[in-house]
Amino acid sequence: MSNNAGVKLKHPVKARDDADVVKRVRIAGGIPILVSNTPELCMCWETFNNVTGTSWNPYDTRRTPGGSSGGEAALLGSGASLLGIASDIGGSARLPASFCGVYGHKPSPGWIGIDGHTPTCDDPAWPTFFTIGPMVRYAQDLGMFLNVMAKPGLENNRLNEEVQLSDLKVFYMESFNSNVLNRIDPEIIAGIRKVVNHFENAHKLKVQKAELPDVKHAFEASVMMLMKLDGVDTIFKKGSDPREWKSVTVEVLKYMTGMSSHILTNVMYGILKKFANTLPNSYKKMMYDKNSAIKRQFKDLLGENGVLICPTFSSAAHYPYEIFPKICDVTYMMIFNSIGLPVTQCPIGLNKEGLPIGVQIVGNAGCDHLTIAMAREIERAFGGWQEPPSNGAVA
């Protein structure tokens, strides 16, 4: 199957072997149908490239399905498949799941083998930031599929354990209170409150508003942790060594004059990476320390039986290229890559425009069974996936 990852090449790349996770799915009886569409090198929160074109949202075919696993989410949301394998370095499994009304799970780091994924990276920190996880139409399939995908030695992951929801500590946040983030759509905030009310009324839980003082620095901290990664596959790779780069300036000029074969976000990554490298070490250290502080605050808050309900993104699916004025809002997802926590995106219904909206359920590392248990209850209470309109457009 194709292994181009949306990169325009003279000689298209075909996979010579199954990725580790695909091997495990095949062994369990799974039948891979296709390699779904992504942005070039999975480097955008919308799904378009110069090889296979643009993917569209099944609830309104004028809008994006999100990215980078946008093709996968569009297939699941439209009812074309049941299970999908997605990857996530900054919400790439969760944003499309939210935009297309399905479930996307970012597992605890190290649970799923990442060998065979394109793009890749040889930085030792890569497996803590980057994960592969399940994207499914029905919450009941999350635990099963995650078990199938998991590496050997994780038999005690507790995914088969029955969770008593009444024993959980449940917290919520409606925003990160950062000046760089856009206002969360009121319908999403109303959705969070409905979820909170459900758990208070149906399960007699006292849901508390989380107070995490350093989360307002989540954008700067998570971006600096991402920029800290070296050896990532990029369009600037000069040879076999990913650390040896071609000129960023030349690629920028080519893009500005319409001569580049690459999409804007890949060009922007080169600019951001070079800029980040010039920042003072004192600032970098401050952001790394902030990231550690945020991680510690989440760990202390959640403990071994706590979960957090929070926004997945600031809005429902938007039109193409509208990600750029909202780019900072991916912080709601990327911070959990940066601090290495498992997260499940759950659909909670449709907004007044008929577009899916969702929330994230966050747990401490190793507590994937708690976030998935919450997802199953939210599906039971709010209906989960809803079939999109037959014409693929909102009237």
C-alpha cells in the first residue's frame, strides 16, 4: 500500500512490510481496507496534500474533517468503516474524531508500537510525545481494539477491568484561561456542563472544577517541547540523516512564488524550528520547567482514580484553512502529548448547524481504562455517533 504520507515524489513509495500495529491487527483477524488520506507528512490539523487532494467532512462536505488522521475520521463518521488506526502528535487522532463525531483515543506513551509509521523520528523523546491509537465509531470497541494494538507485556493494562463510575474523582475545565487561545464555542461549554450534570445526577458524583495554575502556559510549553524534538522526518531532509537540512529560506521563496510541491504547514514547520533554535536557553528551560509543572499538577489532581473533562477544540468543524487563525487552540490536545497522559475524545451530539461536537476525557498515565469507561458511559447517555445527513451538507 501507499507509504507516501502525502509527499509528492517522482517515484511513489510503497510499504515493504506491515507496521508493528498493523501486524497485530492482522493477527487478531482484522482486515485492512486502505491507507486513508492525511496532510503531507501528517503535519497539519486539516487534511489536504498535493498527491491525493483534500478530504471533506461527512456532516458538511464544504468543511474539513480535521487532521492529520482526517481521512480516517471521515470514513468512520460517514459509516464507511468500523475501526481505524490513527496517529497523534498534537491531536491528530482527536481533532478529526471530534469534527467527524467519532471516538479517538491517545494511549499512554509506550503502549502501542510505533515502528513502521511514516513520518518517524529518531529522537529518544519521540515515543513519549507521539502515539498511535484507535479511532472507532462505537466506544465499546475502544478497549478491545486498544488491547489488540498493544505491545506484548501490557497484559495488566486493566482495560478488561470493570470500572465503578461512582468511585471516580471527576473534574472539569471549560477553558485554559490563556490569552493566546480563542474563546470556546458556547455550545461546547454547554455540552461540557451537560456531561458534568449527567455524572452528578446519574452517578451521584461531586464533579469539581479543576484549578491548575500553570495550565495557562500550556501553549508555550507544549510548542517548545515539540520544537525540542530533533530528527523528525521533514520536507527539509537533505539525505538519509534527518538532522541534515536543506535551506529553509529557499523553500520559503519557492512556496511564495508557486514553485514548491509542499503544503504551507510543512514550510512553516521549518521556519518555526529554526526560530525556536535561536531562542535563549533560559527561555527554553523556563518552558520545559512549566511543562514539568503542568504534568505534576495533573498527576497530583487525578491520582489513581481521577479523570478530567475538558474541551477537545474551540469549535466544531470549520471551512478549509480556518485552522490558521485557530492554530493555538490545538493546545487543548497537544499539551497531553507534551505531558504524556492518555485522552479519549467523545462525541456528545450535534450543534445547531448539525455538526458534531465533543469533549476530552483525561486520565493519569496508565489509566486508559478510566477514560474509556467514561467514554462508554457518555455514549450510553448522549447517543454517541450519529449518522450524517444523506446529502453530506447542512441545509
